[in-house]
Amino acid sequence: MFVKFLRSVIPGSFWALVVKEVREILRSKELVILLTLAPILQILLYGFTLNPDTTKINLGVVDYAHVAESRELISALTENKVFVLKQYQPSQAKLGEQVREGNITIGLVIPPNFKRQLDRNRPADLQILVDGVDANTAGIASAYLLRILQEHGRQLLPNIALPLIRPAHTFLYNPGLISGWFFVPGVIGITLTLVSSLVSALTVIREKDVGTLEQLLMTPAAIWEILLAKIVPLFILLMGTFSIALGVARLVFGVPLRGNLFLLLLLSGLYLFVGIGIGILLATVSKNQQQVVLTAFFANIPLIQLSGAIAPIDSMPEFLRYLSILNPLRHYIRILRGILLKGIGIDMLYPNVFALLLFAAFFLTISIRQFRKQLT
């Protein structure tokens, strides 16, 4: 019934163009490999091998004690520049929320009896919340924190054998500190960026190479039908690519899916429109396939490097951290990790979703306008 309704609303020339595009894509062995085997190989390769160093760890603090000793402890944690005091929070619940949203990596809770326990030469218990999504950062942060706390405790009372500060760790979202859980969602984002931009660019540039761009003008179809007929098959095939990548992430690396699957598919589809828009735009400014591949390579490298997929954004220079806000891949990777690992919903991801909507509208508008110029 739904198919009959679509056929009655959408002209038959559009469906003929869609069939043509699908046949052209499936006829190209290179594109089929790019859509199927390349995502699997990239996820397996990078998921097993990536392991970057980390600097500048965001620290959040809840200080229930409000004494000189607690302030000295916080100062000891931040003076070596390994930890950066991001914010103070009024309660442990608020601190946990900030960890969940990814605003801080380490949360420290200093209890009200902190000074009293130290005065009695008894261990003072601290609560530490660690965002375990990035297993590499979490492990480094925990090791640094324990070392600093032990050293600070010895400085307070060097003659006491027992540790004066006794931290209690809680690793959130990735208690096993499995590094693949952090890297694999990033690799999925990288893969979709490369595949969507390259495949869409190659399908458009092929019309120039074989000389069929002029033939499209002779078909009894409007320009919007020609454009839509190119975008729809690409979108469907790329959603299949995403499904393959997600399946590999789940089956091989055991990456959990704690959020809503429908929301994940919806927002991944939105990001694919960004990639398709970038690809069509690259094809309109290139003259042949070799040029479009080289252009896509140089365009995608900055997107990948500034996305946080490989190295945490917090460890980048301040200028690059702000510049990465203009990177659509950064927003998509935050969405991926948020839904897969933390189970968060649209209520926390809306800034990133809004950014993807703007990027999709911008790139599709510019690329469609350039494509129309070539057809007129």
C-alpha cells in the first residue's frame, strides 16, 4: 500500500533514475568493496591497534568539608597540570551528571569529616568517579590520582605508616576499562565519513568521466528528480554500511548498546546526509576521479584529526579545541559514544543533533546548488 502511494506521488522518471543509479553502483566492484569490506577492515584494524597518550584531564570536585586541608588537596591535584579543575559542584548527584554528560573525566567527592579524620590520624575516605568510556584516559587518570593522593598523604604526616587518604574508585560506563569500547565508535564515525564522502563523490564524478552528464539533461526528469535519485540509493546503501560496522562493533569488540537503537539509526542517517553533501560538493569542484579522491583525502584528514576519535579533544591546544566545534564528525562521535556506552538520549545530545542539522543543511544546499549549475 505504501509503495503504491509513493508511485502515485513520485513520477515514474524518478524511479527509473533510482534503478539506474543502483545498477551503476552495484556494477562498480570498487564501490561495492568500499561499502562493505572497507568498514570491516578499518574497524578491526584501528579497534585493535589505537592507543594514544593522554594529557590534561578534566577534574570536577564536590567539597563538603570546606576546610584548608581540602583546598590544599585540590591544589596538590592540579599543580602538576595533569588535572585541570573544570568545575566545583554542590552535590555528588550533580557531579555524577557531569561525568555522564562527558564534561569531566574525574569526579572527586571530599566528605564533611575529612579534617576530623586527618586530625585523628585516621584514613580519610574519598569518593572518586571516573568516566570509563575512554579506558585509556581512565586508567592514566586513576594512576596519576592515586600517586598524587599517596604523596600528599605522606607530606601531611610523614611519620604515619597507614595511608591518610583512602580513595574509593567507581568506574562508570566501562568498568572493565576496555579500550576498544572507546576507539571503535570513533572508528565507525571515521569510516562513515570516508565512505559517504568518497562514494557520493565518485558516483557524481563518474557522470563527468563517461560523458553522461549531458545525457541527464535530455531525460524527461526535473533537476530535483536527478538529484534525489542520486541521494536516495546512496543513503540506503550507506545505512547498510553503518549496520555492518555496528554489527562488527557488537560481535567482535562487545561494544554495548545502552541507548535507543532507533535514535542511533536516525542520527546516523542524519550524519550520512552530511557526508553525502560533502561528497557531492567535492565532485562538483573536481574534474576527474583522481582529483576527487585526492581532494577527499585532504578534506577528510582535518575532520578526523579534530574529531576526538583518535585522541581526546581536551588534550589539544585551546585554538584547536574551539575549532573542532565546527567539525561535524566531532558531534557525531559524541552522539555515538553517548548512545552506545552511556545510554543517554536526545535531552543531553540536542546541541550535537542541532549542529548536525545545520551541517547537513549547509553542505546539501551548497552541493545541490553547485550540481544544478553543472546541469544548466
